[in-house]
Amino acid sequence: MVRYPTLVAAGFAIFLTTAAYAAPAPQIAAEPGQALTLTSAKQMVADQLKAAHQSQVRPGAAEFDADGNVRVDIVNINGLTVSHVLVHANDGQITDAAATKKRG
């Protein structure tokens, strides 16, 4: 049984994460000529969360997609995934993974 404070905390974490990625993201790219790695992608996401003063969430698991971009999970302090972001391999731009899904 889920308790009410847990639901409120999860909802608040989702709200903060959504608000952080709704704002224009600063361009934090890897060094020119260097390939995007899982570690560098997670560091970029951590830096963006820190700049947005998001201390209740952090980067979690990361994986490459078919295009060479990195999908990074955003997890709360309990380790539960609350969102996903996509770090683009070509320019290091960070976008909401749900907004970049291919439809069709």
C-alpha cells in the first residue's frame, strides 16, 4: 500500500524535473572532436540538474540508442525513475526523451 506522503513526494519530484527541462537548456557539449560517452552524458545531465537547483533528482542509468545518442534516466532520492532525457551525440544538447520519440 502506498502512503500519501510518498505519493506527494513522487509528484513533487516529477513536477520539479518537468519544470527543469521545460526551461531552455544551456548548451553543454563535450570537447570538440571527442565522442559522447555514457559517463560524459551523465555528467552533462548532472551539471544541468545542478544549474537548475534540482537536488532531489540525479542521473541514473544511461544507454545508447540506434542513432548514437544517450538516453539518461532521471531518478529521485529513492532511486525511482521519474523522467528520461536524451543527450544528442552531434551537439550535446539535452532534451526531454518523451518529446523526441518518433511517431508513426
